[in-house]
Amino acid sequence: MLALAVGVVVVASYPVLSLVAATALVGLVAVARVLVARIERSSMKVSVPGFPVEVTVARTTRD
């Protein structure tokens, strides 16, 4: 009887767990895309007489 109850709970909760897993996956992909976009930016120092200037160069998919 206990096994039947556990089985019912597992089957009933599967859609909820599946939705939670899918939502977590979408969130992780979004975070990974943001991190990759930030990593793709590189900064370089440009020498201007008397002033150190830092320029950030961002590469995009349109470049």
C-alpha cells in the first residue's frame, strides 16, 4: 500500500517537477548567455600623452 501511495505521488508530481526542471534549464541558459556576452568584451589600454585611457571593445554578432 505504501508503494502504491509513493507511486501515485511520483506520477502526480511529475508534471510539476518537469516544469521546474525546464524553468531551471531556461534560467541557466539565460545566465550562460549573459556571462558569455560579458566574457567576449575585452578591454585594452590606449596611450594618450598624459592620460591613461581605457577603451572597452565589444564584439557583437553583427561585426
